[in-house]
Amino acid sequence: MGQIERLAFTGMLPEGFGQAMEQIGPLVGFSAGEDGIPVEVFRGAGPSAEKRRGKIRLGWKKPVHLYRALSLLRDGWDREEWLREETPCFETGMMFDVSRNAVLRTKTLKTLLCRMALMGMDVGMMYTEDTYEVPDEPYFGYMRGRYSMAELRELDSCAAALGIELIPCIQTLGHLNRVLHWPAMTRYADNGEVLLADEPETYRLLERMITAASAPYRTRRIHLGMDEAHGIGLGAHLRRHGYESPHAIILRHLTRVTEITSRLGLEPIMWSDMYFRPDSPTNGYYDSGEPTAEAIASVVPGVSLVYWDYYHNTEEEYRIMLDKHKKLSGTPLFAGGVWTWTGPAPDYEKTVRTTVPALTACKKAGVPLALATAWGDNGAEANLLTALPGMQLYAEFAYTGEYDPAWLARRFRVCCGGEIQPFLGLSRFNTVPGMRATATRPVNAAKFLLYQDPMVQLFAKDTEGLAMAEHYAALAEEYAGYGAAEGLYGELMEFYAQLARVLADKCRWHENIAGAVARKDRAGAMELAEALRTAADNTGVLRRLWRTMWLETNKPYGFEVIDGRLGAVEARLETARVRVAAWAGGDEAELLEELLEEPLPYTQRENGALTGSYAVSEIVSACKIDL
């Protein structure tokens, strides 16, 4: 950051200002002290920063506005005169997924909260399916790195000092596989994901869960989840009670749950999709038509709904869904996606393509809060630091009402201390030149190429004719340069340089080995087999870099999954080397049948576009994987 400027603040300072300055001041090169440059602080309509005729003034309506104003001041510090006044079009926030194997360390979350304060984000949500302490429920978060109540209180105090409302987000119906898979907890299960509604024991459990989840936080708001409760009423509930409309079951269940929140003085929030899915021909969210009378009747008053949508690319698509929600229960909250769940590399092309029209529609519809989500599906392979540009995108839109790439990059430089382009460029790990994605789901080549088996090449037809090795070799060189120059994020960029090296190694093999075997080019095959030694070594380096990044950012739990995946990659590279070298050396018993099979398209559609492949179990083998 260079020189630290000392500022003497006077005027209308919010409670906790001194503590906040200690945390965020160094991030933007400021400190507070009576011997500093005078800064007048006043109450206004929103964040404002002014330098005029040697005087500095900062304005705020909410405490977090003052911390954004401080970052705006840093942006204009070197100018003789500088004025920036902003009025937000909605509140904005960030949901931290700490349930998909990666449980963020408290120090990581505190750093992210400080960045959020500089951006001016109002709300943080802690998405904890089971990763929070529930007294008398030892299987909640067992061996998963659950947060203690003391840790959550500490985080809540940090957020409060920064003017951020930290909200617990749990699950009270579906998405509870990691709890329900324990034999001691199956009595609560309708199916492997969904709680058993209408059972008194279930509601006693839920009271313990909601009480524990809300206890560490100042806020009275609590997010109850309630999304994607697939198969509700069709498991143990069906066997006990017979068939009943999902709408009716959800209404009774949510009524019982809100009785609990009411007793505890809490204000419930929930995802909205289960009001739409029962009326969809595909059990989908976005194709259900207008809300039915039964759906409208099943809405419980006093519960704020969140419309979530990470997929669509036009403002009109979001407008239609917002209108449906208004007919259901009024203007909803909104949650969009920073696409961190595609695999080891996020997809910012998709993030921008979906976020800009979504937030434009939200602004026009009067949505009060727009959340950014950064999910970690299938192992949380992307380090959550990669979500920072997406957070900045949401914040800048909230305060400006538009998307300006140059302003976004400038703000990222101030609030996050780095250059945004290397982060945005990570999309190129997922889309090799020549690949086309489907309309709603991006291709995630970095994931399926990393885990694709060297012998059972399930994506050979999908990637036929693409210069993948050349593409990743160029990325390796580019990101090695970022790793050397990026300062604060150098270690992260070196990780991506190493990922590109591994992908280049694997792609050279995938592009050439089947043809060499088919032509009986034993010399060429032997050369390719020997190159797998380097590929395996590079995979080992990648695993060690990944481990370092994981342990710096997250609690240790969950990395055993990544370790196992990359260990399997190394093992299969060694097996492929041994077998192909044997064939190339003249071993007639080694037939290499897998490499001679005619490849079939897997994720490719009739128009040549590819869809994403998001689960490792669907990537590495055509056989069923039971790990």
C-alpha cells in the first residue's frame, strides 16, 4: 500500500468506528489519530467523499457507508479536488458457503468482512447446513469443521463493528444429507436429503437447531433455507401417511417452523423455489408458469422469500420471474451467483453475463436486497478468494446502478489490493477456444480435463479437434507471470499456473494417445507414456500448492477429498504410463482396449455446444463409483 496517511476524524462517527479503522484502515493506507489530517464526518444520504480547498469531508447514512466512503477517498487521494456522492439502489450482501467441505477460517472471514466494508456491502450470510454447534446434537458438523458458538460470536462482533449485518443461514427441510446420513440421525429423514415433516421429534430437533443457529448473532433475521427439498413426502412420509400434495406438506411444515421462530423473536427468510417446483412439468424452478392458487395459498405470511437465479442471460427472463414472485407474495429478495462452483477455476464470463441483467431487473423492480452467492458444490475446489471480483461487481452495481468494467477494476484495486484482470481471466481455464457453452450452464473444461482418466477418456469426442494443450501451455506462462507480480494474490496465481501446467500435460496425452495406438505408432506412444512422468510430478506439485492454499484459507476438514482426487489422478497417470509403455515395448498381452473404443459424445449437444460436468463421479469413469 505504500505510505500510511494519518487522519484525524471529527463529527458524526458511528459506534465502533475506532475498532473498524484498526481493521480496515491499513487495507487502504489510512490510520486514525488526533495528529492527522483533519477529516469531517457527517450524516448524509449515502456514501460521499469530498476533497475541496484543502478540506476533507466523508458522509454516510449507514455505518458501512462511511467505510465505503473511506475507500472512495483513497481512490481520489492524489487529486487536488475530488467529489463522489452515491445513493444505493438496494442493499447488497455476500453469502459464504461454509458447508461444501470448505469451512472458512475465522481469520479468512474477518478479512473478507473488511473487504466487504470497503465495498459498502450491507449484509453477510453464513450458509451452514450442519457446520454450526448444536448442543446435545454431536453429529451436527461432526468431523466437518463446524463453528463453535464462540467463533460465530467473534465473527458477528467483527461484522457489527464494520456496519455489516451477519445473518445465519441454515436448512430446515432439504439439503441435510451430511446430517441425515449418520445412522443415529436417520429417524429424522423423509429421504436422504429431506427432513421428515409432521413428526413431533423433527420439530424438537428443529427447535434445538434454530435456537443454536441464532444464538451467536445480534440480528433477528434468520434464513431457514427450505430450497430443493426434492422428493418431499415421497419417502418415509409416504409410507406413514400416504400421498399428499407437496404444497400442503410444505405449508404445514413451514407453519410449524415459523411458530419456533416467532417464539424466539426471529424474522424468517427462505428460498422460494419450492413454491414453484410442484407445479413444474420437470420439477424445475423457472418453467412452472404463473403461481397456482394452491402455491399462493401455501405461502406463510411474514416469511421473506428469496428468488435465486444464477443462470439466465437476459433482463427479460429475470423480470418475468420477479413478476411471478410479486404475484406469489410481493417483491422478493434476490440471490445471484458468482460462479465459483464450476471446479478449481471460477467462471467470470458467466458471472458477468448473468449478474448485469439480473441486477438491472432488480433495480427496476424495487428489490430491497441483492445477495451474491459463491457456492462450493462438489468439494469447494475454487478458493473463495476468487469470489472477490464478484463481490465487488455486486457492490459497485448497488451504488452506481450500472456495470462499468473500468470503474470495477479501479475499485477492486482499492478495496482488494490487486488487479482484477487475472481473476476475470480465469474463465479461460473453463472454455478452450472452439468450445461453446449451452445457454444456461457454462463449460467447465478445467474440471473435467483435470479428472478425466488417461485411459477411459469419456470426453474424447466432446473435445475432438480442439488445441487444448496449446491453450493451457499459454495460460501456464501467463499465470506464472501473475504469480511473480501479483503481490497479495501471487500464491493464488501460482496455483493457477501449476493447474495450467497439469492440464497442458494431460491434454497432450488426450489429444494424441488414441491416434498413436490406433496407428500402431509404438515409438510415439512410448514418448507420450514417458511424458506422463512429468505429468504425475506436476500433479503432485499441484496437490501440495492446493493443500497450502486450503489450509491458509479453510479449516483442514474437507481437504481429504481433494487429496484423494489428485492422488487418484497421479495413480492413474502411473498406471497409464506402465501399460502404454508395455504395449509400446512389444507386450502382446497388453491390448489397450479402452483407447481403441470409438468415442461417443458425452456432454455435447446436437448443436455442438457443451454443457458443464460438475461431479467428479461422473467424470472419471463410466462405472459406478462407490467411495
